[in-house]
Amino acid sequence: MNTVSLSNSPRVVFAPGALSSVGSEVSLLNKKRVLLISDESATAHATSLKSELGSLVIESIDHVVMHVPDEFSGPIVDRVRASEVDLVISIGGGSATGLGKIIALDCSIDLMAIPTTYAGSEMTSIWGRTHDSQKVTGRNPAVLPKTTIYDPELTVSLPLSISVNSGMNAIAHAVEALYAPEVNSEIKSAALEGIAIFASGLRGISHNLGNLSARTDLLRGSMLCGFSLNNATMGIHHKICHTLGGMFDLPHAPMHSAVLPWAVQYNQNFATTQLNDVAEALTAPSAALGLWELAKEVGAQTSLKEIGYPLDRTNEVADVISSAKYTNPRPFNHNALVELLSNAYTGSRPNDES
Ligand code: NAD
């Protein structure tokens, strides 16, 4: 098995077939009582893990809810507190990892994550939950998995639309990390490599979902983009998506994909060097155009209209965004934000100029 070393990150085990190393990784952490969380797509993997780990698994959850509503996680947290669980293992997409993080946070228990999408949460100390219908997020080292196991074979079943939108969501983390105040040479090279890998890997699976070599590349890309997210403050793109997600409950990854080219265009003249690097990684004339063309080519979402964004609420959205504190190369500009949202709504093509 390959282990990968990145600063401020979990221990990473990365290899096709790495699922078979879960038992030895649990032993390495010296854990004896496991709660196994799996989403609906990972039922078969959870069954094989249970048979491998045997009596170590004392609790299991086989259903998750996106954005971890308190009504869903609360009873699970109570159950875990009353048990002697000393390790949470999550297997599935970002929603499974997200539930694992809330249990790790509320019950002070270590987490091992086995991701099956490209969300990147398994590399971060960021948690998210829904409280009184509001999504809240925060950072806490307690939720950074102790170990993350990347097994590309688990991602071969990921349908095209989830793969490509989840990939665009991962790219968004890397793009915004490049113009974050914390950027350093390690973040920069991880982010640019992550973007380039996604551009080729998403094209690689768009005609053959079972392409294990492209799937392996994509999972490496999601590790690098997740690393970028963990070590940098996100800008206006994430502020917009957080606001739209909270106000209209739009689907997370497709919304990121539709907004990203236009958020990048908004920042183009305020982070020119960084966005020209993104354009180069995408081999495109500009970052905005490169991202839009990639999304179009692989079938990711480019239009907010198609996912139910109500354009007539744009002024309200702009007011919410202008009243929030966030870091971004370009200061808040009401008219430019309205234009950004209108372009993302129609999904029109950015122009060729950088
Ligand atoms: P998801 O976990 O909701 O999964 C989407 C769908 O794909 C689900 O139906 C799931 O069952 C299915 N699926 C997952 N893996 C599969 C596979 N290999 N084969 C077939 N189907 C599969 O979606 P997501 O995009 O992975 O995660 C989104 C969530 O993660 C959001 O709540 C988002 O806020 C959060 N997130 C958190 C961070 C962080 O750092 N905290 C980072 C990124 C995303």
C-alpha cells in the first residue's frame, strides 16, 4: 500500500484495493470498538468490512442525509455516547464523511474516512451541519480523520453526473485556495496539480466510467484539492454557493459547477497571476472559459436555471452576501455580483479574454 505525506493532513493510504487495509489501519490506531457509517451506495462494501472487522464493529448506520440535519444526527450521537465506541469509520460520499465528522466532534471520538466521491471532506478539519434549517460550518482539528483510505476501485460505480459535478466541486476548492491569503508553495503545487488532474481525469471517464487509471488519477486529484481546501480560506465562490444552498437548497455539487466559471471571471482582474495559472493548468485561454468548457464537455452543470435557482431573488442573495464577512481578491460589487448570478443562471459561455 502507498502512504502519502502532506502537511496538516490525515495519514493517507492510497491504492487500488486499499479497502483491504482497513483492519490493519484500525490496529495501528489501537481501536477496539467501531461505529461503521455507510451511505446507500456503499452497502456491499460495509458488509465486507463488517465481515473483515468481525466483533470490532459494535454499531452501524447504513443511511445518511446530506448536510447532516440535527434531527438526524442527534439520536445517533445519543446512541454513540451511550456506547463504548472508540472509532468512527465512514465509507461513502461527502455526506457519510460529514456525519462521521459530527459524531467525532460531538462525542470526541476519532474518525477514519473512506471516500467514494471527489468531495474532498476526508482531507479537512471542516465540519458542516444543519441546525434549525440553517447550514452551519466550522473548523475543528477534532474532525480531521486520523486516517483516510483512498481506494479508486470504490469509485468506479460513481455515475457520470455525480462524478463530473463532484469533480467540479473539488476544482473549486483548488481554484479558491490559489488566491487565498494562506497560499504557499505546497498549496499552490497541490492545487494546480489537482486542477490539471481533474481536467484530464474527468475527460478520461466521460466515455468510460470504468477507466480505473482515470479513476485513480481523479481520486489523487480529490486528495490534492481537499488538501488545498483544508489549508486555505475560501472566497466569493464558496460564499455564493453557501448562500444559495442555504436559501434555496440547491444540489451542492451541480451548483458549484454552474457558479465556478463566473466566480472566477468576477475575480479575474484581481487575481490575474493565479487565474492565469489555472488557465494554463486547463490549457485554456482563460480560467473562466477553461472551467466552463470542461464542464460542458464532460456533462457537468453549467446553468443555475436548470437546478431551480429563482433569478428574481438575486437582489436578496446579493444583500446576504454583502452583509457577510469573507475574504476575496475583489471587494464586493453589487452590480458585478448580479451579473455573475445572471450569467451562471443562463449558463452562457464566458468570453475568450483572460
Ligand atoms: P453525497 O455524499 O451526498 O453523495 C451523492 C450521491 O452519490 C449519494 O446518493 C451517494 O449515495 C452516491 N454515491 C457516493 N459514492 C458512490 C459510488 N462510489 N458509487 C455510486 N454512488 C455513490 O455527495 P458529495 O458530493 O460526495 O458530498 C456532499 C456533501 O459533502 C455536502 O454536504 C458538502 O457540504 C460536503 N462537503 C464537505 C466538505 C468538508 O470539507 N467538510 C468538503 C466538500 C463537501
